[in-house]
Amino acid sequence: MNFSWWTFALQAANFLILIWLLQRFLFKPVSAIVARRKVEIARGLSEAAAEKQSALQAKQELETQKAALEGERQKVSDEQHAQFLSERKKILEVAHGEANEILEQARKRIAEERGAAVEELFSRAVGVASSLAERLLRELALPSIEQPFLDRVTDYLDRLPVQERARLVSQLGANTLTVTTAHQLNAMEEARWCEELKKRVGASATIAFRADCTLIAGTEISFPDAILRFSWRESLAAAAKEIRSNEHSG
């Protein structure tokens, strides 16, 4: 196999473009999001610390009141003293509970925002990778690249159970079997496709060809009630879906 400097240069350029796109549209926005989250988290922690400080100050004030009342303790009845201690305890419990609640809410918010940032980063990475992969495949695709997909189609039809293939063939009747490829086939290629497909679906079948560049590469075989898809567009979509599914399950 000959080494193509042009292909190597093209792949290198695409790699540099990928790095540039990730830097500009992925890492910078995510860094901004993380920085913004850090500021919000710091503000939440500051508020929690202020609440805690307020609770401590309330405690100190109560301690001061207690010290001021020591001189009059003999004049205060046991019932009043017990009531004061009970109220003090309740205030401290409420203050302590509020401080703990604020801290817990801050921790929960931090965890949620961290998870949201990771999810956003992952989604953007998958989208950028899929777009760049599709662009690379479009630039490298040649009309002759469609031919290997004929083998995939015929192999799939050969492996179908007899009843399943008979059901597909029965759909044709007077209808046309449409073969869609990413690139327009020439007369010789169309003749080969017709020959191989008619061996599987019947010599009397009417076969029409059309091109759809959005397939990137590959083919779609359209029966009246079924479509057999063997394109890179479907493969890229399936790969992105599987990556997202694995990420969520993990």
C-alpha cells in the first residue's frame, strides 16, 4: 500500500482543526461554566459561614446574658431559671440545625452543578467528535467506496431466514426496489448491483438508483414496507447513541 502524503496532510489538518475546535467551543465554554459555578459555590459557602457566625454570636450573647444574671440568680426562682435554660437550648438547636441545613444544601448544590458540568462537557465532546468524524468521512469518501457495501447487502440477504427473505420479496410485486447510495453509481456499477440484487430478490424485480450525499458513504435498500440501512450516517448516529447510553449507565 502506497503512503499518501496528501492523505497524511489532510488528516493532520483535520486533527489540528479538532484541537482548535475543542479549545474554542468546548474547553473555553466549560472553563467559563466551571469558573461561574465556583463563584456561586464560594458565595453559598460564604453565606453558610455567615449564618454559622451569626449562630455563634447568638450563643456568645446568651452566654453573656447568663453571666449578667448570675448576680441575681438567688432572686430568680428555679422555674424561671429552668425556663431560661430550656429556651437557650432551643435557640442553640435551631441555630445549629439551620447552619447544618445551609451547609447540606451547599454540598448538594455543588454535587448537582458538578454533575451538570460533566454532562454538558460529555455531550459537547460527543457532538464535536461526531461532527468532525462526519466531515472527515465526507472529505475522504470516493464513489468507488460504495462497492464494499454491496457485499454487506448481499451477505445480509443471504443470511436472512428463508421466510423473512420471502416476505421482503413478496412486498415488491409491481413495485420498484430503490437503491440509494451516497454517490451516484456509473452504468457498470449499477449493472453489477442489479445483477447481485436480482439473484436475491428475483430476476423480474425493477430496481431504481438514486444518490443521497447525506448518507456520507454506504447504501439504503428501500422495499415498499422496509428499509435496509448500511450507511456511515447510521453508524455514526448509532455510535453516538451508544456512547451516551454507556455514559449514563456508568
